[in-house]
Amino acid sequence: MKILQIVEQAFRTLVEEQDDTILWLTQSMAGAGANLEVLLSGNAVYYAVMKNRQPAVKIGDWVQQEPADIPSDLGRILEQDIPVYVLKHELEERGLNVDMLRPSIKPIDRTQLVSLYKQVDQVWQW
Amino acid sequence: MENKKLTFAFMDPPFENERTITFFRIVDAALDGGADVQVFAYEGAAALAFALQKAHGNSVHHRDAEEEAHPLTKDWIAALQKKAERLGRQLDWVNCGLCVDERGVNESIPGCKRGSPADLWRYASSSFNTLVIGTR
Amino acid sequence: MKGYLFIQSQDQFYDARTSAQYKLVVSLAEAKESVSILLVQNAVLATRKGVESNIYADLNQHNIQVYADELSLKQREISPEELSDGIKPVKIDVVIDAMLNGDKVVWW
């Protein structure tokens, strides 16, 4: 059974959880044997072009020690041979483009998105 | 159809969003539809089964706690458990353990277990179908 | 025939994402897939006659069935007579029917 994980809610938990909880869930489920593919959609297309770890947040005397590292999380997902897709038009409508993508992330268009929906068994929109 | 087991993943906490009651209505309908149900409660949803939820009165409504009869999600889960038992269906519920820990909502009502994303995959791979209701 | 049921909880007055979502369902329908949408929660606010949008008529023209959750309609005091053409009020059970049919059921 192949599942398309659609990650859409970007930046929601990066400080509190020190990761994106759906990218984390994806890594964890893949480790348990799940057959997954990932689509970065909506504002989560930003994840596909990020290069740096998140800035450490300070609240009063509290200083974050281990900020989220989206490039590393995506790197681990790719190392697990999980395909990661991003929609070209969603990059472009945000002023981004395919030249900014990290290697191994696959840009797709609307027609390819339909094919992606058809080729998986379930679509999990997070 | 032999396998009428359905899995639901849900992420929202109690008392925050209309998604919560829609999710519970869908699970209720699944039992009516003859399905066994498995729920994976992720993030804020790990508090839905928190045993220390407490109903309160409401002075604006001019009602004490008994009169107000405030809804609690732990009671909705218990009601679904009773319904499943009455119908001879199975209702399994797993809370994401890390989500429970960081929120301090470890005390769940009976029948709701602690688990991990591996349980979501175990549930989904043993089900006929799965619905994920993400948060916004 | 297995198809798709998209459960739309986002409303077009507030969520810009709905436009891209409806483009996707039209693309799926044009690819000969069986597609339905169930409007729930505030998504039903756009079902009333007189709303300045013919998105549902457009979806119907692509053979996309549009349902609206009866409870969500009742909560907002939208009667069946006040619904735009092509929108069918239904119980939430349609979600389970679709899941048990093996459809890909997706929450928006």
C-alpha cells in the first residue's frame, strides 16, 4: 500500500517541536515499514528550498538549544528513498523557482499531480 | 466486504475547532456503518481522552455545572466505546505517546492506549481505508 | 467504481487554498476520475443561493457531485430550499460509504 503524504502547514510547529511534525511522522512511519511518498504543497514548498537550520528563539532567559533543521529532516527522508515532490506553480506563485530546489526533490506540474494521485492507494492530506 | 476496519488520524485538541465534532460524528457514523474503528490521536488530539477533563458551570448562561452539562471529549470517546460494544464492533484508540508527554495529559480514560507513529502504520496497513484529518 | 471524496472544511470567503483545490478536482474529473466533494463546517456558507460565485455550478458541469453536510447547514440555518442548484444535502454517512467503497477520501 502506497501513501501520498501531503505536507501543507509549513512553519506551524518548528519552534515548539523543533521539527515539522509531519516530516517527523513520515520518517518514523517509514522506519516502521510504511511505503510513502511526500508532496510539499502550499506554503510547505518553502521547505524544498531551505538551506539553513532555524534561528534559535529566546524567551526571557530561556534559549533554544536545538532549533529545527528542515534541510536535515528532508535529507533523511530522501536517504530513506522516499520520493519528495513539489508543485512548480506553487513555487512560482511564491516567488520561488525550480532552480532553487535542493537536489533530489522532484518538481511536478498539475498534470503530473493528477498522475501522482492516481498512482497511490491513499492520499493523506496533513 | 470482509475487512470493514477503518482508521482515522486526528490532530486537533478539545475545545478549539469545529473539526473535532466533525471527526467524532464521522467515527460515530463508521460504527453505524458496521465498521471496526481505529483512531490515532496525534498532537493536540492526544488530549481528547484526558481523564481529568472537568465539566463546569456557566454563570453567563445562569447554569450550574449540572445544568450546563458541558460536553467533554473524554465522554464522547466513552460513549463511542459503549456504542461499539453494544454493536459488537471494535474501537481501538492510540494516543501518540510523545504528544501526551509534552502536554502532560498522560491520564487517559480506560481503553485509550499510548503508542507511536508505528501504530498509525499498523492501523492503516490493517484497515480497509484510512482518513487523515489534519489540523490547520 | 472507486473514486475520490474530498471533504471540504475550508470556506472560499476565508481560505485562498480553495481555488487551487477546486482546480485539482476539475483536473481529476477531466482525467475521467469519479470525484465528489462533501462540504462541511463553514464550507457550506458558500452554498446559499445568491452567493457571488458559481464554483459549484462549474464543478457540476465537470460531473463532480457536490454534497453539503446536513448538520452544518442546519447549524447555519440554511434550508434545502435555499441551496444553490446542484448541491445535495446529505448525512455525514457519505464519508463512511466512500471509505468502505475504497475511495480515496481526503480532508481539506
